[in-house]
Amino acid sequence: MKTLKIAIQKSGRLNEKSVEILKNCGLAFENYKSSLISTVTNFPLEILFLRDDDIPEYVQDGIADLGIVGENVIVETKAEVDYLQKLGFGKCTLKIAVQATSTIQNLEELNGKAVATSYPVILEKFLTEKGIKSDIRTISGSVEIGPGLGLSDAIFDIVSTGGTLKSNGLKPFADVMQSEAVLIGNKSIADNPEVAELLQRIRSVLSAKS
Ligand code: ATP
Ligand code: ZN
């Protein structure tokens, strides 16, 4: 019997809930902060602890059979994977925001404007669908400081409470995407009986909760 591999986030917003759902499925494993791989002792499964950004491609390429990651990261990496199950945690909204003093009223006004983001693929897709051509500036973090520094006219980022926007003199302008953690699978594992068993256990954990 082949040992399956599931990739989850090593540390960050999705780590704790990912570990929790696997434990609630009755899987027994050590969760040492220092180890990158952990063997489940009562199911043919290994857990890989990775940066969330790497998870979709690892699953696409079959290095991991399964993964738990935010939908935003799947879309952003353009990975070709199966969406097996939404998991109900890690919920967030990706929004375009502008300076609180901005007079921008509608999306068309973003034509020709600079928008800073760490999610250029999602943003480009959205703007193209709306027929808008902005100057997308990809930066890896702290996009909220862009407008204040004159780096960009707007930003596109994950917003949860809006507190970070506010403290940087920004206001939400348009919702682009809702995201939550999902269980993804490699395209070739659909008929695997262990995957089916795991999926069934995850679904019963989720339905016991709701
Ligand atoms: P890593 O070190 O693994 O690359 P990271 O810093 O890129 O981690 P986190 O901030 O831990 O990522 O966020 C992981 C995911 O959690 C996001 O991609 C998103 O799907 C989800 N998420 C939920 N709420 C938020 C939030 N308020 N801010 C950022 N991400 C959120
Ligand atoms: Zn990341």
C-alpha cells in the first residue's frame, strides 16, 4: 500500500486548524515544530510541513498527493489540482483599497493607475474581466504602505478587519475574491481508496461541527 503525503502550512494562519482537523480525523502523529515531515502511525500517511505558497505546486506535481491551502494561493499559483473539500477556516476577502482621501468612485477610474499587490494573477484576472488596464506592481509584502509613499494609487490585498487599511490611511474600495482553506488533491489520485477514506473522515468532522 502506497503511503500518501499531505502538505500543510508549517507555520502561519492555517497551521493550527490544519493540524486540528487531521487530529480530529483520528490520525495519530507527532507535531514537532522543528520537523518538516511527520509520519502518521495509524494510517498510511505522511504530513509535509511547507510554506503555503509552495503547496499547490507540490500537489500539482505529485510530490504531495493532498494539500491544505487557501483558495487565493491556489488561484495565484495557477496550479492544476482537484478541489476536494472546502474546510471552513482561514476565511478572508481580497480587496482593492484606495487612500481614505481618494476621490476614485468607480472601477473604471483605476485605468492607468498603479496598483500594488502580492497577488498579481488574481488582480490581473479581475481587472481584465472588467476591461480595466492598470499598472500592476508586484511586491512581496507590506503593500499597504504603497499609496502613502506615492508608490501606487491603490492596493490589492487580503483584508480581514480593515484595521491595517485604516491605520495606513486606506479604505476598502472593491471586493474581488472570498477565500477559505480547501483540501486539494493531485489530479491522478481521485480513485485512491485511502484518499476516499480520508475525505470521508474529514467530511464527518466538518458535519459534526456544523
Ligand atoms: P508562509 O510562511 O507559509 O508563506 P504566509 O505569511 O504567506 O505564510 P499567512 O499569513 O499565514 O501566510 O496566511 C495564510 C493564508 O491564510 C492566506 O493565504 C489566506 O488564505 C488565509 N488568511 C485568512 N485570514 C487572513 C488574513 N487576515 N491575512 C492573511 N491571510 C489570511
Ligand atoms: Zn506564504
